[in-house]
Amino acid sequence: MKVYADVLIVGTGIAGLYSALHLKNSLKVVMLTKENVDDCNSYLAQGGIATARDKCDIDNYVQDTLKAGKYKNNEEAVRILAEESIDNINNLIKLGVEFDRIDGELQYTREAAHCKNRIVHCKDRTGKEVFNVLLKRVKEKKNIEIIEESCLIDIIEKNNTCFGGIAVKNNEVINIHSKITILACGGIGGLFKNSTNIKTLTGDGISIACKHKIDLKDINYIQFHPTSLYEKGGNRRFLISEAVRGEGGYLLNNRGMRFVDELLPRDVVSKAIFIEESKSNSEYVFLDITHKNSQYIVNRFPSIYEACINKGIDITKNRIPVTPAQHYLMGGITVDTYSRTSMNGLFACGEVSCTGVHGANRLASNSLQEALVFSRRASIVINDYVDDIELNKLESDEIYKYVNAAAVKQENVKIALNELIKVRGDLKNELVNC
């Protein structure tokens, strides 16, 4: 089966949807999603979106991001993020996102390593609310087609130029020929035994980049979120948002004592928890917000409250057992400030990419802002020159044919696993068996 498009976007998270919305209406856009359209990490994001409060806050926002990232960040990309953050929040509001407000003004909360309250939010389901609005707007566009349950297994490439992608749907191979391809296919959480991520996110973009010698950067920088809900077994961990600590939650050991400043960067807090668990021979510590007004807790964190109630934990009365879990990849496919990769015609946005914004440790709530800023910048540059590109319809014998698509998908997982082990051998016990 063959499909032709001006732009192929792989992934329907916020990065993919936002880039699609900023492409010209004259372009035919095809979007692929591995599972259902809402099976993405964007949908799970709880805390909110970081943004400069105003122009005077830009420098502070830049410094907070650099400090959290151990100064391993790309400072140019960080400044772009901060300077364009307000415009993107305003754009989301115009599209229909209803952020929480007090007396008509945006309500800002604080999260770890921010020097002030600068996180906008939709209670504790910000990603879901933003995702739903963007998906609604995408579905209103006649030039955009979404193909669900279609797994990208490779790109179509010749002479370091990308001409589309090869996907599998219902065991049928689909060759999608496009002028431009955008990888927005997420991170690597599905490779880990314990992760807050969707399990289908198995580093597909990373593995394809490895196969085609596309530049990667900083994939040894893997973030563990300090507070996932502790449960026995290896299922996806439910995230207890950093906003709970930002709103005054305490981290306590099994003796009921605080042992770390809860608003330090995530890597510092996660390390402190691991040390405390080792000292007390325990598999978890506690997050306690019971000292806050119970009605306030329920209204501010309805999703977390409901999820914990279903597990037998009333967070207005009970401490929450928490432990770190894999959460985010700061590295990925190397891109410039317009999301261009080292391969012609190929862009990457969101967690699969490495803009350099995050450095060695992502500042809380910078992930969605990064996805917004750099996916829009990708679309801006694509709009400028895509009409000048001639669609290269490579003949079938020039495209790698897969006899066993399932085996290829499994091989992609192995490539991603091996690449992670190569740069971070200490992760062997954390990674799933393949």
C-alpha cells in the first residue's frame, strides 16, 4: 500500500499535533500513531506547563533551567524556550485551553527548582486538557489525516535524505512517501521495568536514528521522577505530580521525618529517596499532604485523588507511598533550533529529540513547553520551503522490504536497548528483558 503526503508526522502527542496545526492548510499532512491517538505521554502530563511570567522573568527562567540541567544545556535553545514561552501559552488559550484562573487571572504554581511560581495548569490533568483541545482543532482541518494503530518501522532514505516512512497496520506494510517527515514519536519508557510512561514507547525513533546513522545526543541523560505511586509488580507507575510538593507536600521516611528539601531538582530528590530507602531497607518513602485543607486537595488534584482512592489511599488522610521511576529522556535525536536533524528532510520534536534545552536534568514542567516551542518552529521553517520540494516517489525496489514486520519491530526494541546499555551500563537491571 502506498500513501503520498507533503508532510508525514509520526506521533500524535502535543508535539505532533501542535506542529500539524502550524503547517499551511494547503499541505497534505498524514499523522501516524502507534496505538490509539491518545496513547502518548502528553496525555498523562499532570503538573502543568512552565512559562516566563513576563519579560522581566525570562532571565530567571533561563537561569533556573540551566541550573537544573547542571549547565550542560544548550543556552541558545534555553533562551528561545523562555522568550517564546508566553506566546505559546497565549496561543493555547486562543485555541481553547482553559487554564486554571483566580479572579480571571492565570493561576501559577511552583515546582521543583523554579525560583518562583510560573507553572500554568488545568488542575492535575494539564496534558490531557491541552491534548484534547489540540486534537479537536486538528480534526477540524480537512488537510490532516490521522492513521491509528500504525507502527513506524523505518524511514525511506536515500543519500542521507528522508523521503517518508514505512509503517505496519493490521500486518500490512504501508509505504508513506512525503516531502518532509517529522518524528514526534516519544521517548523510551516502555524499555524500563518501572516507568511512568506509556508502555508502547519503546525508543522507536532512537533505534531508527541508530540504523541510519542520524546524530544522537545525550541519551545517557535519563530522568527518574522522585514520586511515582509505589505498587508491587512491574506495571506502569502512576505519577504523583511534582505539583503536590509544589503545593506544600512533605517527603517523609518510615520514621515520619523529612529528609530532603522537596523542591530541589528531580535528580537530587530521587537520589535522596534511593539513599533513604537503602538506609531503612524499604522500597518506598511517603509523600504527605494531609496537613492541607482536604477540600483544597480534592479540587486541586482530582485525578490523583481518584486514582489513589481506587488503590485504597485517601490522600486527604493518608500518606502516599512513593518511589522514583524512569520518567523522561533528556537526550535523543540531535536537532537544531528549528528541529532539523542531521538527515535532510527529517525533523524531530518532543521527547524523541534533543534540543539541548534540558541539559543533564529537566526542569519541572519544561517538557510540554519544549514540545510547543520547537514543534512550532519546525512548522515555520517547513512552510517556508516545502513547496519547492518535489515529491520523490521511490520505486518499490529502492525501499527496504520487510518480510516479518513483527521481527523488525522487535529488532528496533533491541537496538534501542543496546544503545542505552552502551552509554549507561548501570541501567541493565532497570531495563526490560528483550
